[in-house]
Amino acid sequence: MSECCLCSNLVAGRQRHRWDEPLFFSANFLALPSLGSIVEGWILVVPKKHFLSIGAMPADLANEMMDFRARVAEYLTPKYGALCAFEHGPSSLKRQVGCGVDHAHLHLVPIGFDLISAARPYLPRDIQWSDADLYKCRSAFAQGRDYLYVEQLFGHARIAVHDEFGSQIFRKAIASQLGVPDRYSWRDYPQHENITRTIESLRAVAAS
């Protein structure tokens, strides 16, 4: 889709920024260093084809994504420690929860604190979390509901569904926990140094 920033940046043969160069890939997915990496080792798992969110993907791709995510984690975990996976899942274009990137992307981030607890100040007061899997994301999308998806430990997922999520909720939570609450925005703070360190580190691991 021409209006999708990720789709346009990933066009084959086009000159890319270094954060749009895949570090790992499968048949249908890419692993990219995240623009705005508040910590080193922040990776996005992205489908090659355009889907608005993970909830919009067909089930067979969701299964491949989970396998690919596990493979990427095998490179990340020895270097960075335990990972958290999350998605801000919009139900339609230009929703605040989508954070300005209307293309499905699952964040893999090495953090040592409870993300759901850290995000509490940035969430609607009536929010409710429930056990989940990627099929729950598909259900939320099918119902036209925005959602947040979190795996603090791989295989133990939680989901919250709401119509009034703000923007960059988990990024705000992470920045706050790390003592840089004003540096959450990927647009304003692209964090080029962390991106460079992630690329160099993971390329070295993959080559070994």
C-alpha cells in the first residue's frame, strides 16, 4: 500500500534506511531494528505483505509469525536477556493506538519489569485484561475493536480491548520505567545509537 510507511520503505531495490534492512527473515516475515529503540535489542517482527495489525492476518500467517518470533528470540535472548512481546493493535486506519504505523508489527523488547503494571497510568481506568493468544487478536479485529497484546513471558499472553486507547502506550511505559519519560516518541527520539548497536550485535551473532 503506497500510503503505508513500512510498505513503501521495504520495497525491494529501493535505497533504505539502516533500520529498514532486515536482520532476519522467513517466507512471510522480516525482523527489523525498531526506529525509536529506547533500549538496545528492540526488534520489530513485520509481515512482508500489508496487514493493518496482527489481528488482521490469516491464521496460517499468525502461526508462521510465532515460529519466526521464536527463532529471532534465540538470537536476542543470549545477548539481551528475557524478552517481552507486545502489539498496539488498531481496528482501522489512523487510530491513536496504532501510533502512526498502520502496518502490523510485533515488538520484541528486552525489559526486566512488568509492562502491564508499568502501563497502568497510561490506560483507560476501566481497562480489563484477559488471557489471550493471537486468535483473540483476530477476534478483536473482526469485531472492530482496538486491542493491546502483551507476552511478558513467551507463551503467556494477555489482551485488553477498548475503543479509547491513547498513542504509544507501551513506549511511554518503558520510557518512564527507564527514567526518560519524555523520550518515548519514535518520531522525536529515533535513538540511532541503539539501532546501530543492535544491528552490529545481531549481525555478529548471526555470522558466528
